[in-house]
Amino acid sequence: MEFSVTLDGEPDASGTLPAEDAARILALLVEAGIYLMAALVGPRVVTTGPTLGLSAVEAQRLVLTASSAAAPAVEALLHARDERVDPAVARAVLDVAEGIGVGQRYTAITFATQTDQVRIDAAALRDLRRLALTAGERSAPAVLPATLDPDTFHRELSIAELAERQGVGPLDDPSVLFDVEASDEERDAFMAAIAELD
């Protein structure tokens, strides 16, 4: 299931979503998904979260793909402004919106699929907060919280760190290099030039 998350407002001069905020949204959505999945199936400990994939980042909009197991949680988010919204949904949406800074850094957050969308702004936050507070702990499922650090998603690595992480090392035998578009003469000339370096 594909859905998008759009933030209104410009937290920086570039008008694009900072990488830290994209990572924070992903982490918050995973935590909200775990909470909602537990609420949807009843009180019990949930140890795995919904699977979300980041398809694209377009200015202030993230395009995400949710696994079929996560689809009910996404559907629940889309109904956060319904008249009879479940308090667990209100709490999850409130956590995501407040966690990313709606009402402070951003004016609103919108969750959307091709057929539905819900926009959460300051007025919606007040309503959701009131609903979540009146529900109290009655609707809170026992959930093992996801502890994702946004720095996990965005960190500058050195060339050496990247090479180690990807299992890349120095090339011992240049003859294993192959360019499908190079002619035999070009390959021979390249290997001769390499041999001169040794």
C-alpha cells in the first residue's frame, strides 16, 4: 500500500524536508504503527513493527510503501478526524504530529493515499489531545516501544567506513575488471597501462 506524508511549513530556507525530519517521521510512524497494531488486535506485547519503505522524498512530502501487515495501521491513521475515532488512533496521530513539530516547526501534517487523506493542523491537534486525554489509559495497549534513533538513518560515513560496511577492499587482480562496452584493444591497452604502474 502506497501512502504519503506531507508537512506544511518551511523549517529551513531551502523549502525541502531535512533528512533528520524524514528519519524522525519514519521512526514516529513505526512507533505509531506498533501502537496501532497492538490496539487493533487487543492488549498484548507487540515485538515487531510494521514494515515501511521509503519510495521517494519530494520537497516536503515523503512517499512510503506499507506492507500488508501495516496496512490496517495506515488505514486507521487516515481516519483520525472521523467523528468516532478510536482514542488509540488519536494518541498515535498525536504522537506523530507532535513528535515532528506540528504547531511549532510545521503548520500541518497530511497523511494520504490515492483515495483518502487526513490533514492534522493545530485545531485537529487540540481535538485529538482532548480525545486522547479523556480516554486515559483505558485504550492504551501494552506495547514494547520501538526505539529508533533518527541518526541511524542519516550519518555521514568516511570512505573507509563505507568500504568496511559494504565489504569492499583493495583490488588485487585488475584482470577481473570488465567493461562490456570496451573493445579488446581498449582492454589490452588498459591492462598494459596498469602493468606499467607496478
